[in-house]
Amino acid sequence: LLRLQSGELALFYLKQEDLGDSRMFMRKSYDEGETWSGEVSFTSDVAYHNPANDRVIQLRGGRIVVPDSVGARLMAYYSDDKGETWHQGSGEAKAPPGGAEPVVVERKDGSVLMLIRTGLMHIYRCESFDGGDTWTVPVPTSLVSPGSPSNCKRIPGTEDLLLIWNHSSEGHMRNPLTAAISKDDGETWSSFRDVENDPQHPCAYPSIMFFGDEVLLTYYRCKYTTPEVDPRGWELKLKILPVSWFYE
């Protein structure tokens, strides 16, 4: 869900036709979610589109940007008319090995930063200087991470970015779940704090929502180290923390 600058709610979701075909759609609500408009499809090609949860943003100028990964390609879809019509960006970035599930955030100078999950034990980054239409070549950041996605948002009322990710260099170990702050638009990170740190209960795929002076985090948590042995081992967790906690 995304609250648009014009007030309505926008809902984004995937429909998976088969193992190689998932497409993205959008609906809008003008009455706070009581009713929803007809769906608008903005990925017409037969491909496995692989965005992750809580990734859609609206730039200060009004453009809606949806980051996406398809195979070894990183790109974005965007709309300049509140989601009525959509365009695929004219430029793509070649994803590093394991590159997928990007997250984007608008920086103070209007450029867009993309952070990318990889299989190289580091988060990678690339940039767009035209509102998500084209992207630079991805390069590694200093942030170690297994094969799991991060999430990043600007803290309201500040110029700081909040990052939530699995801060681990141990293969696919999705633990701990860590927070960090950037005061220079993603160039450097500080104030590292673990939101969760229990090796017996991996957790990942965070969503971030700000409400007053609090941060609402949702993410999946595994009751067991190997949840595939029991599908009941997955649970959705909500943790509410004051914004000040991330600076301590």
C-alpha cells in the first residue's frame, strides 16, 4: 500500500500465472480502502517479475516508481499520472550474481538510490539521475548481507535514511535483522542495532511504516531454523519501536 500525494491509497500486487510468469497490478481507493478501482496491469511481458514487499515509492515531483528484477535485469516501472498509465524504464542495469528484489529511495538531490540483494555477501547499489528511467552499473556497498533483501526509507522530518537488513556474512543465514542510519543519503551507515538476533529463528523481508514518533516493522520470522520441514513454522511479526531507538 502507498498513500499518494493526492490522498488516495494505491495497492500493488502480483499475480502468478505459472512458475515463469508473474505480473504486477495496481488498484486505487478513494474512500480509505472501503472500495477499490479496477486493476491496472503495468507489466505486459511474460516473465517472472520479482519485486519484494513494501517497495513502491512516489518521488517529490509526483512520479510513482516501482523497482523490479527480471532474471539478470534490474529496472523500474513508473507513472506520471497517479498510476493511470505506466512505462517501463528505457534503461536497465545488469544484476550482479543473485541480484534481485531491489529497493529504491529518493535522495535529497532528487536522484534515486537502488539497493540490491545479491549472492555476493554484500548489498550492491546503483543510481538513477532521471527518475528511475535509467540506472548506473551496480557496485558493492560496505554492507555485508546474505541472500536476502533489505528495505530502506527516509525518516519523516529528517534527512536521514533507515535501513533494515540481515547483517550477516554466513551464507544464507537470515539473522540477525539489523537497523542502521545514514545521514549522507546512503554513502555511509552508523548506529547499527539488532532488531532480532536469535540464530534459532531466522527472519527477513522487512516492511517499514512511520506513525507519529514510532516505527512499525513487519517481517517474517521462522519458529524453526529449517521451516521447510513444517510449513506451520512461518509467522508474521510486528515490532513497534520509537524512532529514537534507532539513534541510540
